Amino acid sequence: MVKKKDDIPDWVTDEIQNAKFKKPEELKKSGYILEFYDADNKVDVQLYDPVEDGRHIVTMDLPKKVKIDDLVKGEVYEFVFDQHKAPISKKVSEYLDKEKEIEMTAIYQFELKSLELLEVGSSEAADNDAEE
């Protein structure tokens, strides 16, 4: 049987799917919503400051109390969320780097706890108008 070039070996898939997450770390960062995923109850968020692995864009699971219809794309929010981290073995990390050109030492999940819409730009816009 010929394997496709993009196939990932079972041992890599198994480790990633069965990753053991450590105790979550609560983070508070500001940013804005890029995309909604109604069916999965998730959102893509652009953060101004990166998370631990250097990413600025993350997908967050929404709690049931947060309704997607109440959220607005592009508005600045302060997000309070849990960052769950599961380390992966050196063997899997090296395979992904060498074979797939993916630098990854851990798997992350982000779970939104709360968010607050921030009033950004109103005073800055007035200041900019005064300077001109």
C-alpha cells in the first residue's frame, strides 16, 4: 500500500489525540474577535500580546453563558481565559519539525471564562483631532 505524502503516522496522531493537559493557567489579554464558529461554539481571537507559544491568533471555546450573537467582530475586548497546555514528546516534536515543518513542543487549548467590551479610541480620536 502506498502512503500519501501528507499522512501522519499513527503514533504521532495517537500521542496528540491522547495528550494529557496540565492545570490551566488563567490569562487576561486584550484583542478582538476575527471569526465566529456557531456550530462549535468557538471564536478566533486576535490578541495584542502573544500567548506562551508566540501566537497572536487563537481559537477559544466559549462558555454556555456567552452568546455568540452578543459579540461583535473587530471591537476591542478584554478576554479572561484559561490556557491549557499538554507537552508532547521530543520524538513527536522532532518528527513534526523535520517532516512537516511545524515547530511544536506542546498542544494548547483556550477556554474563555469572561470578556468585557473596552471603550477604546473615543478619547484618542479626540486627541488626534486636536493635534491636527
